[in-house]
Amino acid sequence: MATAKKLTEYHLTCVICTEVFTNPATLQCHHTFCKSCLLKYTKTQPEAVQARSIPCPSCRQQTNVTNPDSPVEEWVSQLKPSHVIQGLMDDFGPSTKAVEENLCGVCTKQGKTTPATSWCSVCDVVYCEGCLQLHNMMPGLCDHEVAHLSDHTKTKVKRRFTCQVHRDKRIELFCKDCKRAICTKCCSIRHRTCKDVDTIESMTPLVKEQLTNKIEQLGINIAAANNILTRRKSKIQDVKSNSQTLKDQVMKTRETVMCAILRKEKQLLGDIDKSTDEQLHELQADIKSQEIELQMYQQQYKFTANAVTSNCEMDMYAVYESMGETSTDNRDTNNRPAAGLVVFTHDLDKLSKAVVELQLGEVQVVHDVSDPRSSPVLHHTIDCEEDGDGKDPWLWDVTVLTVDDIKVVVVADYNNKRLKTYYKSNFKSFHNELLLSNYPWQIAKLCEIQIAVSVPSRMEIVTVNVTPDPVLLSTIKTSKQYYALAALSPSQLAAGGYEQSHCVDILDMAGRILRSINTGVIGNPDHIHVTRNNNLIVSERGVKSLVSVTSEGAAVFTYTPTGDRALTYPWGITTTSTGDILLVDYDSHKVIQLTQSGQFVKDVLTRQDGLEHPVGVCLDGDGLLCVTSARYVNVFKFCAAEF
């Protein structure tokens, strides 16, 4: 009973009505639905009706109809369930409930619970002794094959394979032209013009083999679907986490803008305080001067008044004579300039417009580069030519780090023997550089704040801290000239150079060789990339090949295409979040996408996207693709393709 319940719930239930199939119909895509549900759904799809086909509600695949000029109802009515579904319905469907409980099917419909003793394989009904006698008395039913039910096993015997059209005829033939199991009557009436008809006994092994293969393929599909579901469910958590991260970034951007506004406010308030203090000091000094002059005038007034009222001519003439020495003219005092007025000038309309047009950032959906629905769009370009350069920059490699939430682009400028960093902070762009002892080749990312760079001509590997400005950390002396460089782990490097006997050396952080890995056809690696599962991918322009090996040296694949897809000058390598490989081909001006097993997928970027002799390539944490070309870093985003 538990098995029947599971089969009914998971395999015999229509996804439209969520009930057990009623008159099931199977489409060409092998999905099964109730005929009534399928008819209702088809009538809601005018495009499919116009195209004379039945759409699958699950996968949208179209099923061609045999008689397109007939009504839609007839299209659906002509559909038959698959043999597997029909067999499951016969064994475990609702009509078999009486069989499983050993109750007579006829009596059950009458509300009785009479034990069943026999089963008719043609009628597919179980009967008690009384109902079986009535069944056998019917002229059209008397020759049906009837089997007795076992009281111990309570299981149904194997159903007789009868024709769906001629119910009294056994299936004995198979029409290969129509791919249908038929009876002899169908063969003589409906399949007279068919050329290839075989016996059911001859076809059964072949059909069973094909169904077995189908089961294996379905098993693979189920496993793949489960993997996809697992990844999708994991992606849900990633999307939620990313959403919160983006919200935090928006709020941090808002805080940065608010800090800038508060700084402006503080500056203006400080200017007001400074101007006001200057005004107050000037006014207070003027008041002091006026008070002194007032005291002087009061004294003169008192002396003069006393002289006039004293009736002493000597005192009066003494005061009179002193009037020539002291002026009482106050015109200079009255004409002194008044203190200036501190004012705050602003344009509210302009300020309001600036606030409205303020861009904290942009929210958009960026697809993975390997998503077939996406197409590349040039996001921005970084020009790495600086005033101190002695030659035109030639950017040999590029990587992107995230230092204290600041995205830092690091490039190796071969011609100018420099590492250069580019980043933005508080809406301002910054650039810095580190002069090396000689020409840098490849950058290996050790962690988010530290890189290693190969300097082959000096037989050196330098480690650099990115703060986000580049700061030399150490210089590692090596026994060979290593060009290609990648981080196998924070404490081990994978390095390759010229005349290395077809191998990549694994080094410790002191430059000592721990072991060597055979790289097959590649003898002088130009570029190395380490995948998420620690496989090495190595390119060499000389042999025009790409090789992948495990970290222990086992071969994974060798990619050496010929013809139109032959590599011209393979260079930079990176991998996507899904594990696909992106390879730069310098002379064909392309970035090529391969699967993890080295199968060609597509040309991601071409000359039509503005690529001219690309060299270095990397993906940042936001899915943006950085590609170096001469003095530029071209940054591409991948958006949904417009059709």
C-alpha cells in the first residue's frame, strides 16, 4: 500500500490539477497530463493552436497532431498514455483499489464489500463468484481471460496485452513505420500500406533494450536535474547574500556622500564663525577707540565750561588758546566705514537639481560570462599611460583585488618595468605604481591583499602587498628564469619558463623546487592558471596549444584545434564561476570559451568588440571581465542579450 501511495503521489499525479490522472495523455516530450486539463491548457495558448500543435505545460515542447484540421478536442482525445503510465495506472491507479483490497469491483460500486475471487484481464475488473457468473453469461464477455486471485498473495496476475481499438484482440505485431504495437485486425485495416511490420516477440527484446537505455538516460537526466536543483537552491542563498551585500554597499555609499556633505557643512560653519569673529574683533576695537575719544571730549567740555563760567579772563584765554591745538571736528569719526555683513549665498534651484541628479550608483543584473543568454558590453576602459612612463605601456597581465571594500585593478606594465594599481575611493580615482628591477611577466594572486610577480630576466619572483597602493614585500631568488606564474596555494607557486623540459615547477615561498609536473606538448609555458579544483592550465604561443593537468601531473586534456579554430598565439587564461575556461588568442583578437574538459563553446569576445591583440585576462568578483590590450584595460560586463 505504501508503494502504491508513493507511485500515485509522485508518478500518477497530473501537475495541472494535482490529482491522480483521469484519462491520461502522454505528449511527445513524455510528459503526461489529464486529457481534460491538457485540453483546457491548450485552449489558453492561441499561438500553439494556430501552429496546429499541443504545447507541453511543463517544458513548452510542441507535440504535432495527426489531423490538424480537426477541432482541438479531437487533437487531445487522440493522445494515448505511454505504456509505462498505463501499466502503472492499471496496477496502482484508483480503479485498482478494489483489487488491492480484494473487493469485487461491481459490488463496490453498489456500496457492498464482497471479497473478490477472480480477475478479468480484458475488463481489468475483479469479481466475486456471483458477479463472475453474470460476467461469463454475457455473449461478448464469455471468452475473456479470467484468472483466480490468490488469498495469500493478494496480487494481480499479469495483464493480457490487448489492442486498445479491438479490445478482444491480442497484440501480436509491431508496425515499425508507425512505431505502434497493433493486433492483426489493425494490421489488415489501418496498416495495409506500411512496409515494415514485425512480430511482437521479435520486437520485445529490442524495445526492452531501448527502454533500458532510456531508463539509463533518464537516470542521468534525473541526476543532472538534481544537480541543477542543488545549484539553484544554493544560488538562492548566494543571491540573498549578494542582495544584502549590495544593500550594505549602497548604505555605505550614502554614508560617504553624507560625510562629504557634513564636511562641506562644517567648512561653511567654520567660515561663518571665522568671518563673524573678525567682524566682532573689528567692532570691539572701534568701540574702544570711540570710548577713548568720548572721554577726551568730555574733559575738554568740562574745562571749557569752567573757563566760561569762572569770570576769570586768564583761564578763559588759556582754554581759548588751546583750542587751536586740539580739534573738535568729528567728521573723520563719523565717516569711518561700517563693519561688513557676513552673508551665505546659495542657489537652491541648482542645489535641488544636483541632489535630484545625484548618482549613488547603478543597480543592474550582470550575467555570468558563460551564460548563453548573455552578450558582452564594454563597461569602461582604464588608460594606463602615466606621466612618468618612458615607453608606451604594454600590459602583460592583469588581476583584480578587493582591499577594504575597494576594488583595485593591478597591471604588469612590461615596457616600463612597473606594477600599476588603479582604484576609486570617495568618488575620486587614484593611481600608484611600483618600479621593479626589470620586466614583469605574470601576476599570481596569493590573497586579496597580496600578489606575486615573475621577473624572469633577473631570475626573481617578487611579492607585493596591495594597500591598495603597491608595496614591495620580498624578493625571491630562483634557480631558473620563470615566466609563467600562478598560486597553487598561499604557500606554493606553480612556475614555468623556457627550456624547462616540458614541465612546470612547484615552488615554495623561498623559491625552492618541491616537484615538477609534466605538461606534455608544452615545453616553454607562457601563462599558467590554477582552477578551483587545483588543476593547472598552461598555454604556449610556440606550439599553439592549451594543456590541462592535475596538480600531481595527470593529463586532463590537450586543446590543439585545427582549421578555422586553430590557435594563433594563445596567452592569458582564467576560469569562470562555473569552471569554464577563458583563453586569450593574441593574433586572432579573441577571448575563447572552453568547457572544463577542453571542448570549444564559443568566441566570447572578438575584434568586433574592440579587442586588438589582447594579452592578459581576469574576472573580478562582480563578474566583470578585464582584458588588457596595449596600454588599456578593457572591462566588459555581460547582460541579457536583446533579440
